[in-house]
Amino acid sequence: MKKIVKIFSLVLLTLFCVLVIYIIIDPELPNQTNAVITNITNGSIPELVDGDSGYVNSGTTKIWYEIKNKSTTTNTKGTVLLINGYTEPSTLWNQFLIKTIIDSGYQVIRFDNRDVGLSDWTDTEHSNYTYTMKDMVDDAMAVLDQNGISKAHLVGYSMGGYIAQRIAIEYPNRVLSLTSLSSTADFNDNHPEYNWTPPAVIKLAIRNALLKDDKSLLKLYFKVLYDVNGNDTYHMELKLLGEQVLYEQHKRRGVNKDAGIHQGFAIKNAESNYAELDKLKMATLIVHGKKDPILSFELAKKYSEKIENSKKIWINEAGHLITNDYVEQFRHEFIKMLSENQ
């Protein structure tokens, strides 16, 4: 019996050692990644929220927002509302896009969707994951209503693009223009399943859970970004992206581990927009990367055809992310659309 216990203990110890070695050895990342991570963690985290911020009430849920280049009666041309994607706080919006909008004379409002950032996080024990995309539409409308904004240009990314479409369908008189980035009109439409948990991501997630340090967090985040980007040659602003992640981690509330489950429930149960897209008469711009591994390019082509007179910009080498290169491809057409639809 003692011999069996000894053998069993030895096997467990061997498996443990193998697991430790497996976790310690880095998965392959592009050459510059480790140098960028060292640069970020050795430096200071820049301030990313410099506008007027506050909260609005959407039912019983508090939604955090920030207004950049806040409008007076004369100094801006209008409002652009940014609606972010699945589990992403508003601080992760592409800074080049925000600067482009502000430099063109508009005020920008970004907000944290419920369950992320500084907006209320759902009480998992009592929620049963029962909020819907309609609730998230209401959150966006509460930001406009309680800031006294009657009309706005909408820009939605990924899940946020779907939400922006729903707002345009339900409140067309409130929407000056619609821009849908890397999005879809129907989350349940047929498209390739994306593998969110490849072995390298699992390894980095385990390491991050054990070590709980900034370098482990950034390696995990960058690995996911490389996969989501769909093309390693399409440039990402790694330093800024890393600083945004650490800002969220150290100066705000960090990652809500339940956000993916809750928002995933809302996505799974979201109605299709296809049948109502022909109602949209406002100026519409649809932008999508041809190498998007999350929401396929075919989905973008499909829903764009249902919006009369919509303008399309297809980016050959782009994946799912909004990078500076991605913004460069559509910003001139985007600003032109804003100026023509005041």
C-alpha cells in the first residue's frame, strides 16, 4: 500500500512539475512584444480620462460616461456617441479616432456598457443573466437623454455596432448618422465559430491567475489581440493598448470576470436586425476588415445590402480591431458624412 501511495505521489509531483514548466515557458509572440511590455511596465500610466465625466441612471443601473470637447452653444458642430464592443470599457476606444472627431469640431461622448468599467456590475447571484440588448440600447439613450442631447451621430464597434443599429431602428429621429465598425446585424447568423481558448491563451490565463502581475496580464491581453486582429502584419499600437489595459486595472475597477457571461447571454438572445434595416434612411457608413475572424466579412456584406444607400469601406488586411491603420482607411469618408448631416 505504501508503495502505491509513493508511486501515486511521484506521478502527481511529476505532473505538477510539467504543468509549472508549461506555464513558465512563453508561447510564441511577435518579436517586439516582450520589449513593449517591459517598456510599459517600467514607465508610468498616462491619464486617459480628461473630459467631463459622471453617471446617468438607466432604470436602476448607473452608467458612467465621459464627454470630451464638451459642447457650448457655439464651439462644436454636434455630438458623436461611441458605443463599445463585448466586455470592452470605454477607455479602450482608439485614441486616433477620438482625436480625429474632436479635431473636426465635434464633442465626443463615450460610456462604459453595464458590467464593465465604472458602470454598475450586475449582481451575478441575483441576476440570472437576464439583461438584454434592449437594456443596453436604453443605457445609451439614457446617456443622451440625461445630457440633454436630442440628436447625435452614432459610432458602434462590434457589439456596439449592433446596439447602434437598434437605436437607429427604434429612434430614427434621434440619429444624425450611423457608423457600424466590425459588426453584424444578427449575432446568430451563420458564421465560423471563433476559438476563444486556444492553448496559448489558456496557458497565459493560468499564469496571470497565479502571478497576478502586470507583465502576465499584458502577455495574455496581447496574445488575444493578435488572434482577434486576424493578421499579425496589420499594425497594432501595442504600447498605447497596454497602457489602456493597465489604466483600467490600476486606476479604475479592472476586469469584471462575469461580464463575458452576462453580455454573452444578451448577445445569444438578441433579435435579428435584418428585417428592419430597410427602415434606416439616415446616412450610414459600414466598415469591416476582410480578415475579421470574429464577425466575418460576409456578414458585413449581407447587412450592408439591406441598408439603402449605405456606404461601405472594406479593408483588405484588417481583422476585427480598430487600429490606427483601420481608422486611416475610413476617417475622411466618415468626417465628410458627419459634416453633411448636421
